[in-house]
Amino acid sequence: MKSYLPSEFIVERDEDKCIRCKVCVNQCTYETHSYDEQDDVMRSKDENCVNCQRCVTMCPTHALSIKKNPGPFRDNANWTSEIIKDIKKQAETGGVLLTGMGADKPYLTYWERLLVNASQVTNPSIDPLREPMEIRTYLGAKPDALEMDLEDGDIELKTKLAPQLTLETPIMFSAMSYGAISLNVHESLARAATKAGTYFNTGEGGLDSRLYKYGEHAIVQVASGRFGVHSNYLNAGAAIEIKIGQGAKPGIGGHLPGEKVTDDIARTRMIPIGTDALSPAPQHDIYSIEDLRQLIYALKEATDYTKPVSVKIAAVHNSAAIASGMVRAGADIIALDGVRGSTGAAPKVIRDNVGIPIELAIASVDQRLRDEGIRNKASIVAAGGFRSSGDVLKAIALGADAVYIATAALVALGCTVCQKCYTGKCPWGIATSDPWISKRINPDIGAERLVNLLRGWSMEIKDMMGGMGVNAIESLRGNRLHLRGVNMTDTELKILGVKMAGE
């Protein structure tokens, strides 16, 4: 069948600068570039280009540039070029349209419409360079009160505390499974989390045995497929997370194609080499809050009640009620993943249309737990499209204890968000299991870049807190009086629990 799809991007080559070194040919995993020996000329197939920028970055003479194809379609506010291309693609393939990363629609974010307060005359600001700023965060259930004894000037804590995770910064690396991303990326995340004093989430693909040494900074995930789940795995991590849903594809399962299941991935996931890894949409032993409670306590029992147990859900319309049940079922941490959450592969229609923005979920869940008097029984971790330290600070002010980042971490490693993760051909060596392409990520350099990102964001958080006159992250958590909204309806302001700018 002849394709009616125009190329999405156009590769432009400056022939005066091009030295025919073939670097672009070797770097592009989509076979966009080729060398014609007979004519001694470099050629490009525009239809193959995904605009990952790998060839542009690596070209030694800067001879390449890529621009978006304006396309043959007329401007139409209803029938946009994206919609027309999607229809044509399905008419040619008859399949579900897949995509990677998170929803890219502008109307699904509130961060730009939330502004932070600043101290002026009556409430002096704090200089974070000269005064201590506390951003250390503890995740886990907290007691209603503390009992202490004072003997010979020493304070003895009598209350038994639940297991806690100690974060030196309120930012963790979100769940990304081995197989969806390469081992070198997993190792970069593990090493960075260890050095920065935070945690990385293994995702649903288990943990390669070579990374067990970083287990003290790992959150091991138990998903519906139970891939890689065994006693040693559960006890290797600092915490356990039960994955029920994720923001990019609420209500559906996962799928790692068999061609990505190499020897190492098969061994880690405990499945045959080359077979598809299918995660069912539901956890088949969870059909009620009572079932969830049974699994939570089974995992606590398996690890001698030494690790906090988190439950991760996609942010949906009734997240607040669901979170209340999860806390009462024994969850120590509630992980909420908003509609902008990313994934290696998801149906495009689900990614862009199912779920709710994380900002609304944080505020509604935090308020529900406060209203019921159980907010101290669990920590809230938010995920789904955090792009900057400003987003993180606002999430904490809305009610989150900490946040997960994933796309931002991958961007720090080189990702350009081309949204082709599902192909397994990531030219940056990130979303791939190909051993040759995976070598493009050096774990030494990767860990350094990630640590630098966390350090930069942490310093910016301290700067913003200082400007607000707040010297401890605890004082900011859930304090929505520090936020003001712009360009929002009264209903949106009410759900978020913030006042309009100017009030």
C-alpha cells in the first residue's frame, strides 16, 4: 500500500561543511543517513528521521540541522496536522497508535498557573548561603504522638517508629524497568541515588544482580506480572512498591516485546529469552481494599516489617477516596502518577485522554487524608511530568512529601523526548536493550550528570524557600497559603485549595 504520510522532519545538510566522515550513518539507529560510494555523496531519508538530534550533536563539522516539515495540510483548528497524520497512519496499518514519554498537550498542566509567595517587609526572607535550610525528608508512617523519657539529661524515645526512608533531597528517580531502559541507565540511576542520598525505583522488571550493591537506595517494585520478584529481591531494597497503575496508561497493563528480552533481561525477569513480557491490566490478587491489605502485609511479613510499603496508582477521578482506603489498608507511602507521566510505550489515545493532572490529585488526596485525620499515617509521593525545581516546590506546597522524576532524569542523560522509546532503537542508548547502542551511556558520566541535576534543583529549592521565609521543608508541606493561582476557575482554585493571585 502506498503511504500518504509526509515525512515529519526534514534533514538539511550543508555540503560545504560535510566531510563524508559517516559519523551520522553510524550514530543514527533509524537508518536515516547513508553514503553513496558511486557518487561520493551523503544521502538522507527524511521519512526515517525522528528528530532525536543525535546526528546533529555528533557531527564534527556541524553540517547537519533538522527542521519540522510544515507539511501539505492546510491549517485547521479542528482537523490539525497531528490528527490527520494519525488517521492516515491507522488507515495504512490497522493497528493501535503507540507512543513513548508523557502526554504533550498544553492544557494538562497547572504549574504555570501557580505562583509562589515571597517575603517582603513584615516577614523577612532567609539567606540560604548563610543560614541552614532543611530539605531532608522522611517517607513512611508517622505516629500520632511521641513518648519520651528524660533520664540524666538524655532523651529516650519510647514510641516505636515505623520504617522510614531518609531523603537528603525531596526528589527520587521514578520507576523505569530494566528492559524498557538499558542496564547502563539503571546503573547510572542507582549510583546517582546512592551518591545524592535519595532513591531510585527499579520499575516492574526486577533488579539485575549486579546492582544489588545499591539496594540500600532502591525501591523494589511488585507489579501485576511479578517479573523478577523473589525473596532476595524484596529484601535487597530499602522499600517495596506495589504498582497498581501508572499515569501514562491507567487501567491497562504493560508489554515488553520479545525482541527486547535478551539473556540478562530474561534472567532478571525470570522469563524465557525472546518471549513477550506481558503485565496484566489488574493485579489478579487485588479486587478490593481488603485484598490490597492482604498483599501489603504479606510483603511486610516477607521482609520482617523492616521496610515501608508503597502503593502506586494513576491519578484518576476518585484518587482521594482510593488513597484513603490504601492508607487504612496499611500503605506507608501513597505514590500518585499524573496524566503527564511517561512510559516506554503506551497507546497514544490512552496517554492523552485518561487520568487527571497530578496537581489536582495531590491537593485532593492531601486534603482528604487531613480531613479524615490520617495524613500522618502515610507519605505522599507525586509523579508525572516534573520538569524543574519550581514544579517540585509547588507540589510540596500542595501537599506532597516528595516527588518522582523520570523524563527529567533521562533528559539529563541525553534524551531529547522524541517519543520513539517503544521502538527500542533509542540513538542515545537509553530506551534500548541493544548491547551495542547501550554502550552510548557511560554509567560514570551518567551518574555524574544526574547528581549534578539533583544538586542544582536542591539549591534552587533552598533559594526559593529562603525567599519565602521558610527554612524547613516541613513548614512548606501542604501549606497552600504560599501559593496563588492565575487564569483559573473558582472550581479549580477550590480543588487546589489556593487563593486567586491578589487575595
